[in-house]
Amino acid sequence: MTKPKITALVLAAGKGTRMHSSRPKVLQTLLGEPMLRYVYDAIKPLFGQAAITVVGHGSGLVEQAFPEMAGQFVLQAQQLGTGHALQVAWDAVKADGTDYCLVINGDTPLITAEGLGRLAGQAGCCDLAFMTITPRDTAQFGRVVRDENQRISAIVEAKDYCMAVHGPVTGEVNAGIYLLRVSSVDTLLGQLRNENKSGEYYVTDLIGLAVASAMAVESVQCGDDISLMGINSPRELIRAESELRRRIVEAHIDRGVLIHNPETVIIGPRVAVEPGAEIFGHCEIYGASSVAAGSRLGSYTHITDSTFAPGCVVREFCHIEGAEVGPQAVVGPYARLRPGTVLHTGARVGNFVEMKKAVLGEGAKASHLSYLGDAEVGAGANIGAGTITCNYDGKNKFTTTIGPGAFIGSNTALVAPVTVGRDALVGAGSTITKDVPDEGGAIARGRQVNIHRRLKKS
């Protein structure tokens, strides 16, 4: 028997008023990533990149955040409810020639591929299936209504639920994730009405319509699984972020990463950490960072989009963004590496040193209180304390080149564009505006004048 084809449909058009932000709700971040990315990550193992996304509020921002999904967005110009979103996207769903459509909300960042796989497993067995949960607080969820034989009869939104009509609340609620047989639901979508207290068209009304049409309706009961919970408020986002942080850290520990004080370590979902790496809390690692086996990251360090080679050491209290730290390189404490920084094997950057778009060659050192911007520093060079590369003239930025083995004395200003040659020496306190030749020396400072002081006698 041929396996049914399933297309994923993500509903991401809502404004999220309760988030108190002008940003689209699905772009609110958890561990540095928009919540919609987590939904895409859960979908990908099952459906690849073949996911249609309904966008509305801030649609341009959502599309800009996910360029890899270009061509798969459908605009819901007016947000008239989840049922209306489904109607708007339905032609795109059918154009894919799919058998089933899996519908998921874009505000469910805790969802997993395994959870979605349970629902997708119902394909071929029913016309409509949905996931249910039994949370402690059911106030905001659509309630699942069953008849005296415990067969599903409807889902009723909380605002419209009436115990006199629908019976006692059972605690089983709708998780908002559906599997729809396209040919069956095609006949039901036009029957959706907005005759409810919200004046919206609900996907949930499809259940009652399907039951009335004698279609096969199934539920996948998931107990109190919090991974199915959507996010509607800052408090819920914070709880979800804490759960994601715990999951990710524990997964790295299980794979062989040594994490000290793990309750204080934050690792983003796109971060790659090899077994054998060592991380000390408090430490935060975000973006597309990668940490190799044998590297050591110290406490109170904030890292984004950076790579760490085997054997490197990052000491405490460092800020690193868009940098490459090579094998056996040492960073910090109290160092700042900005985008474009590259440290080659054995290079050393010490306390209160800032680097931006600068390369430190093999074994080179900048140990104290310096700024290296738009600079190329050769192997084995030594940068004295207080050195500054003056790379900006108010309009343009220029490069400073320091040759292998060069020695730059303390409190030196190198006014770019300028080159200090191989094995050259620059005297402390100099302001260098001209190139220094290989093996040469330069001193550029005023002659010292000692002044005789006539002290008053008491």
C-alpha cells in the first residue's frame, strides 16, 4: 500500500496581543531563536522543507526571517480565525497533490518530531485526527466533547462552552494540531461559520461537521504533555524557554559534553558541541556556534556565532561574537572578540583586549588593554599593553598590518593604513603613521624635557 502524502501547514498569522509587542508572535525568541524556527525544526524530519506557512501580521518580517522558506508563504490579509487561515491556504495545499494536511500552530516551540509523528501515523486510517491534552488549567483551550459512548462529537471553544448544552468539563482539551484528509475536508471548509462569541472561523468546527457527515474522526491523547502547549503570554514564553534550555543542556550531557553547574548554562538549538568539550556555568552560547572536543569555555562568557577549535581555552568573563578561536588559543579573562576576529593556533588574547575584523597569527600575543581593529598580525608578534590600531578616519576604515615576529611597545597608536614589517620593533608610546621596514625600528614621540622645579621653602 502506498504511503499517504502529507503536507505540513503552519498557522503563523496572529498578532499575539497578549505578548504586548509589535513584533509578530512567531518571531518572539527563545534561546535567541524565533519560536517559529522550532516548529520548522520539528516538521523537517517528517516533511523536509515542504511546509506551507500562513502569515498575516508582520508578514514581511516573518518571510525575511526565513528566506529558506521563500515561495511557501500564504498571506492571510485579514485575521478572521484559524478556520479562515485554513481556507486561505487550501488552494496551496491542494496544489501540492497531497493526501493529508497536517496543521500546526506556529506558537508551539516545544513540539517534537516524535510528537508530530504520532499524529501523522493516523494517515490512511481516518478523515480527521487531532491531538488532545489534559493540562491542569483548561481555561483557554477548546474543550473536547464526547457522547455517552465516549465517541468524539465536537470541540467547543472555551468562550462558547455551556455545561447545560455540552455537559460537564472533562479536562480533555484540543492541542490545536490536526491531520486532515484533503478530499474529505474539501467538502467541509465552505460550511464553516463565524457565529460565535469571537466572530471568528474556527478549525475546531471541522470536528463537529465531520461527525455530522459520518466521517471517521480520531484523537491522539497525549495526557499532560507540555510540548503541545502554545504560547500566548510572556510568562508562557519564559516557561517554554526554560524547558527548552533544560532539554538542550541535558541532551549535550548525555552525548558526553562535560557541563559544570548545568542549571546556569544556556545553549541555543543551532549550537554544535562535540563530546569531550568542557563548559562552565554561567555560560551562554547562541546562534550557529560550534565547540570542538577538548576546548574549554569558562564561566560568565557570552558567545554568538563563533567557532572553537580543539584545545582552545576561553577564560572567564569574555564576550565573543562572530569569531574563530583556533587550536590551543587562549582568550581572556575579560576579552571581547567581535565579528571577523580570527585567532590562529596558540594565539593569546588577554584581559581587556578588544578585537574586531582582526587576525592574530600563530603564537601571536595581545595580552593587555589593547584594541585591534581591521588588523593583520603575523605569527609570533607581540602587542604591548595599550596598543591601538587607529582604523577609522571618520569616513573610511583602513587596515593595519603587523609582520611576523614584530614587537609593538606599550601605549602605541598605529594609524592605518600602515605596515610594521617582519621582526620590526616599535618603541613604547609611539604614534606610527609611516610604514616600518622589516627588522627595522621606529620611535615616534616627543623628546623628553626635564624641568627644574623651584620648591618653596616653608
